[in-house]
Amino acid sequence: MDAFDLSQIIEARAQSGQLYHEFIRSEHLSTGLYYLAAGSVDSQQPHTEDEIYYVIKGVGCIQVGEEDRLVKEGSTIFVAKDEKHRFHTITEALTILVVFAPPRRSMAPRA
């Protein structure tokens, strides 16, 4: 069993200097923490894997395809693989748990 403390994951993400910090990876899924500051621009591109976002804290909006929705603490969003999506209008910094299945970038074309 692996067990994680949220405060340690948040600290590890901050120390990495990256917006996304993966902390679980197995054959069938991966999990990470995504951080977007208030007013920032989410420049992510569609992924080759399905995703679930769970908003731990913060307030903003997400656009998935043509649909726009407010997100806040407790919001859970499913995004199918290859679907265009982005967070926007971030009024309070977003801390987001992200689950990819299969693991992040595992289905991406090899260069």
C-alpha cells in the first residue's frame, strides 16, 4: 500500500517549481496535483488519456468542448481523452487532484 498526506504532496509540488506534480503511477492510472494561480492561463492541450479532476480548493471555470462550468472546492469533472479543455477565469488559486487512466502520456505517440 502507498499512502499520501495532502500537505506533503502540496509541498512537493511547490518545491518542484512545476504546475503539475505526479505522485502515483501504476500500469493502469496515474495521479498528480495541478496548481493554477489566480489570474493565470491554463495552456494545456487535449490528453490521450481520460481524466478526472477533483478541485481541492480554489475557484475558477473550466471549458470542456463547448461547455463552460464554474468549479470550486469539491467539484469533480470528467474529461474524455482527446477532448479540448482548459481552466480559465481563476479567481482563487486552484489546487486540483488529477487522475489519468491509463497513466498520463502513456497513449501519446512516440517521437
